[in-house]
Amino acid sequence: MTVFGIGVSYGLATLLAMFSGMPIAFALGAVAVVFMGIYMPSASLDTVTQNVYEEMASITLLSIPLFILKGAAIGKSRAGQDLYSAIHAWLNRVPGGLGVANVFACALFAAMAGSSPATCSAIGSAGIPEMRKRGYSGGFAAGIIAAGGTLGILLPPSITMILFAVSAEKSLGRLFLAGIGPALLLVVLFGGYAVIHFRKEYAAARLAYEKTGAESAILVLDKFTMAERFGALPRVLPFVLLLTGVMVALYGGYATPSETAGLGGLLALALIAMIYGVWRPSDLSPILASTIRESTMLMLIIGMSLLYSYVMSYLHISQSAAESVVAMHLPRWELLAAILVLVVVLGFFLPPVSIILMTAPIILPPLRAAGFDIIWFGVVMTIVMEMGLIHPPVGLNIFVIRNVAPDIPLREVIFGTLPFVLLMMLAVLILCFVPEISTWLPNLLMGPDGSK
């Protein structure tokens, strides 16, 4: 069979395995092993475990379970609710300040936890009821939390970026830094939309009140004294200091990513013990169980995806696909657009982890040949994958929101997220015209990247 025929059958077998309901890790591993048995020497089957181990034996990947431990420690405590309450107290005078507070709380929590689902769950459990109590529509409340949660894969310590750095063989620290500017851009866009949407809902509520006398909670503005504002800070500041300390240790060159992850995990456990009294075995059990469960799931997906990619490479599927794309001689921006559309389509069915590990061997070579900065592309690709977290059918954050606020109809949640998908598209467009938003900070702190 030709390489093209093998590639098509490989792809169809993968889709069949995934749509059968088989877990992603097992689907990828099963397809890889079957094609190894058919098209590769029989001795290769004896080295499956060795290949998986060697592919996963990366010191960078070691940081993933440790960052998950840090996120679980913060997510299972009241840190998210306290963070949200403190920011709301300081932003309540801003029009739409409650929505803006949710965006900022999601951004800060994402930077501490490094997980989109954890961010949605922690901030959504406090933010959605508060927004609905104050008259915001259910769709908007769900949408802004779901969108804010996507920042968990863009802001460090992003597990998605860790995997991209490994796949692209790029500096993790540089990639982390490159994500900060675009993340702030998204925060500004989300916050700006929150203000505009609030003015629209406020005007409608005011008009209804003047016509019918029907009062809406959105017309009532919260008031906080300075004592209440400062009183909300003591529980939040330690976690902000934790975030700052971890970032200084990583970017200051004092610790490797794995050491930084371990330091962050231990400090997070220490903080929740001191601030919330979470230190007993019964208290720590859910945190450790969640860490083990999520780490095992991710590492299985990573291991099987790497085996899947290894088989693709051995059978020359990825090389042939890359050569075919290059042979089309697409202009560089059309090439980028085609690749991003592919990522969007894959986002309908796959989580970011699988998308990166399955597509990196195919898409990175033609992008390098076209002269694109791979660090910059990693950030753009991450934003595009963020969209997959808030649009069906996978839409992981949508399902997290459904668990947090089951009374909001799924239709409202989906329509509430659509404006934020458009804002992410706008952010990608801005980054294409102004790539310095992403590249300026890593070039400033780490010097120009000599490789592409």
C-alpha cells in the first residue's frame, strides 16, 4: 500500500476508534499498536513499552503532575471564592464591574492553577450565582466564566504550553513569557465586552423600570467601604505572592520548570494549611486523589499520543503530509490560515493535549520553512485551541459550567460563549498584525530567539 493509502487508513481508523466511545488514550494506543503489527517489523511490538517510556522520559513533562498538584490544592480550597470576592470589592464602581471582576479573577486563578476546568469550577461556583443574583442573564454569566477559564491554557503554568514546548523542542520559559501579553489582550477584550454588555442590560432594565415599574437587581449597585475592601485582601495576598515567587524562580533562572512546579505545589499545600486549615488526611485526600486521577489521565494521553506520532513518523505519514503541504506552495499567510482551520476542526472533537501531540510533527516543519516564529505560533495555536474549550461538541468548559450551574439551559450557555469565541478570533487577527504583543517580553528578558 502507498504512503497515502496508509495515511488515510490510519486517520479513518483513529476516527472510528474515537467515535466508538473508547477513551482517547486507549484509542490512540490501540490504533498505533495495530498499525505497528501490520506495517512494521514484528520485533517493534516488543518495544512498545520501551518506546512509550523513552518518549515520556522528559524532565519537562515531570512538571505536569506537580503543577496539577498546585492547581488542585488551590482549586479544592476557598481560594477561588476569596480571590473573586476581593477583586469584586475593588471593581464594583466600574460599569459592569462584576463581570470584569470575574475576568480578572479567572486570569489570576488560571495563573496560579494552570488548569481551565479548575478555573471554571473555582470562580464559577462563586461568580455565576453572584452575577445572577444581581440581575445578569444566565447566558452571559456562564459565558464569561467559561471564556475566562480558557486562560488556564494560555497563562503559565499552562500544561498545554508545556506539551507544545516539548513537541517543538523550544524553551518553556520563553513560551510561558510569550503567552502573557496575549493573555492580557484577551483579558482586556473580555473585560471590555463585559462593560458593553452590562450597559446594554442596564439600559434595558432601566427602560423596563420606567415603563412598568418592574425592578431589576442589576439596577442596584453594591457599595463597599475602604475597610471592607482592605479586609478582603489578607486571604488573597499570600496566593498572589505564591504566583509572584514561582514566576521569579522560573524566569530568574533560580529553578528549572520541574523544580518550580515542585516548589509551587509544596507552597500551595502550605498556604491552604495555614489559611484554611486544610492539613488533616481527610482534607488532603480529595486533593491528592484529584491530582492522581488527572495526572494519570493526562500522562496516558501523552504517552499514547507520542507512540501514535512515532508510528506516523516511522510509516512516513507525517513527513509525507508535511511535504504535500509544502508542495502546494501556499503563500505563508494562507498556509497559516489553513493550519489554524485544521486546528479549529480538530477542536470540535479533541482536547488541546491530543491536538498538539498529534499535529506537531505535521504542521511545524512547513511553518518553519515559511519563516514563522514557532514560539509566536505556539501562542496563536493555544488561543485557537481555547475556542475548542467553549464550543460544542467537546467544549470541556461548557460541561464544567453545566455542573456548576445546572439550572442554566445548555442552549443559553452555548450562546453566551459565542461572543467570546469571536473575541478570540479578533485576538488572533491582532497577533498576526502585531506579533510583538507576544514576542516583546521574552525577547526583552531572555534575548532574541536565534532559532525559528
